[in-house]
Amino acid sequence: MKQTFILAILFFISLFSCRQKQTIEVRNEFKTYYDRFGVDGSFLLYDPQNKKYIIYNHEQTKQFYTPASTFKICNSLIGLESNTIKDENFVIPWDSIIRNPVWDKDHNLKTAFENSVVWYYQEWARRGGGKQMKYWIDKANYGKADTSGGIDKFWLEGGLRVSAYQQIDFLQRLYENQLPFSSRSTDILKKIMIDKATLQYVVRGKTGWGGQDHKEIGWFVGWLENKGEIYYFSNMVQMPDTSTNYVNFDVSRKEIAYDILHDLKLINTK
């Protein structure tokens, strides 16, 4: 009887610990990083070690936007799991349509992910089909799971939407192997997701660039691994689609994220 009572107490202590309230730290001063590039935006970082969110522009982090090429994180897993893409070396021949010098060649999964080659992912999506895509997006609980707008366009200009909080939730489930995909598929993805690796830290992530509501929407989402600790982040930038500030917009997606990670003393970029 005494042992049962002790076990019950331990259970409730454990349950209470798991439900500890997460803290939020708002950092309005991060606006200077966005101003430097002439863009609007928001930043969200989750520190699971301390159950803490660090946020700039909180209202924007709760809104829903096109994931654009950040969806390639989920998209790659679906391709691998369904065996439509065999592995990171699986080549899809270039369709000979002129787009840009980086895209205009044969690509495998690794190079298509690194260079955000849209046609590669569109082609495999057509091969896999809408039924399969919808099944896996629902099962993985990705964003709003809306695949309307065409099998090869729904994440670019169709109905798929995701918030910064949902981006981080998906990344955390990916890192912790809590998604409905095999370890083989997730291991391949994690390997091709490496954006920067040093002796001190590794950053895995993906950029994205799309259009929505007369705005350009840019992303850089991922996680930082540093000395046994992990930090999930989502940086989102915006500018009017009438702007010509494309170079700054392109660069700002990553630069702002790395500047903030440095500001938070999570990495040393010097």
C-alpha cells in the first residue's frame, strides 16, 4: 500500500513537471536587424532546455503564411518514405526548361534541397500523386494541411499555410524522431539539411521565398546544435511585392537569423 502511494505521488510530480509553464521573452530591439535590410519580419526561437520562447514581433509569429520552399523539409521526407525518391543521390533529369544557371541541370535530392530547385520537387510530386501527398501531410500534421491549388503548386501559391509556431513544432518533432517517418528517411534529411557546421556548432535549416497578399514572404527555419543543447528557430521576412529590394530580401533571410543567434550568444560568428 505504501509503495503504491509513493508511486502515485511520483507520477503526479512527473506530470506536473511536464506541464511547467513555458516562458516568453519579447525582444523588440531585434527590429534593428530587419531595418538594416529594409524588411519587415518576425523571429521565434524555442529553447527546450529552459522551456523558453524568445520572440520578436509576436503577433506576426502567430499568423499563417505560405511555407514556400521550407516545405521541402516535409516534402523530402514524403518522397523518401514513399520510395518515390530512393535516397539523397536520386537523380531527376532536367526538363530542359531555362530557369536559372543553378537549376538548369540534372539534380539529385541533396543538390535540389541545397539549391531549392523547385522543378525537382514539382516533378517528384507529380510522380507521387495528390492522394499520397495529402495522406502524408495529414499524418505528419504539417501546418494547415491544405493541398488545394495543384499537386505541384500548393506549397508555393496554393492553399498550404504555416505559422512560425507550427514551423518550430514540426522541426522539434523531426529532431526528436516523433514524425511518422522511418529513421532512414529522417537521417537522410538531417544530413542534407546542414547549412553550417563548425567545431563549435551545427545549424540545420531551409530557406523559402513565396508570395502572398501582395507581399514577398521569406523564411529561414531550422535548429542549432551547440554543445549538447538544441535551439529551434524561425525567421520570417516580408516586403511589398512592388519593391525592387530583391538582393537585400534574399540575403536577409539567413543573415538576420545568424545575427540574432550571435546576439543571443548561442553562436560565435567572429
